Amino acid sequence: MLHRIFAITCITLLSHTACRSVKHAASDPGLRIIDGASLHQLNGTYSNQPVDDRLGLPYNNTMDYNSIQEVALLKQFYLLDEQALAEASRVEVNTLDKSRLKITAWNDEQMVWQFNVAGKIRKGFFRTKKYSRTKFPPLPPLYYFNDHVRLYITTDSTQHLVVKRSGARQGMIFFFGTGFRMDNVYRYPRAAP
């Protein structure tokens, strides 16, 4: 009986969450393709605030309300962590190797934050590992919530840092499951170091 409940739970969750993946960077002529030899293109100092894509500029996703929110670049890299971040005016991105970026946040002339982001090169982007948060109370088939998010990072022809944020939120209570996906794109202009 328990295995049937588990099977129904899995089918319910799978039927409510679609699997989509980010298109290859080559499918958008405005994006640069990142590979091992060109990963250094990400190096630079960028504004902590995105370009306002609500004005009809490229990469605007008008179907998703999250796409018109101003998301700080530092918060993007921090992904699922809810802890408050320090104020930052600009964010410096440096490639350590093919699987790590070093992120340094600055507020005026003072360094306020520094950490590494793990990932790998995929589909012409630097793709971060999937950051996931799952809640399992004592009875998983009856109550389940999961958030996960992943970033796809490249630059465009105008030297903006382009961050495609792909994620999903799924949940189930008493065999009723639901979920939604978010696929938003943000552009961050270069800033003086």
C-alpha cells in the first residue's frame, strides 16, 4: 500500500512540473558563447543593479512578473540563501578556473563580501550548480516542498553580464501537487572598478 502512495505522489509531482532547459547561447545572436578558452570574458566589474528591461530592450520576458523586478547581481549569485546581504554598489567577477567564479562585492572603495560560485561550462554559458532546498517532514508523501534555482551566465555584444535565472518551486499537500517555473533574464552593465 505504501509503495502505491509513493507512486501516486511521484506521478502527481511529475505531471505538474514541466522540464525545460535553457536554449543554447548560439540560438541568440546577441549573446557570446562561453567555453574554456573564452571564460575570461566574464571577468569584470559590474553594476549591482540590472538594466531596466521594462522599456522593451532585448531579453525582456513580459510573461513573467518576476522579470520586471530589479534583482541585485549579488543576490543572484547568492541564490537561495535568505540571509541579508551587505549593501554593494558594484560586483567584481573573476574566473578562478573552469569550474569556479570568485565574486567580490564593493561599496564605494570598501570590500564588503567575497565568496566563490561553483559551476561548469554548458550550452555556451557558465552554468552554476543547482541550489536546492527541500523540506521533508516526518510523512513525506503527505507534505513536500522544494525550491531550486540555477544561473546561466554569459555576456552580450555590449559587454553586459547576462544572467539567465532558471528555477522551480514545487509542492504537495495530501496528494495535491502544484508547481511553477521561473526563467528570467537580467543584464548588468559594466562599472568602473
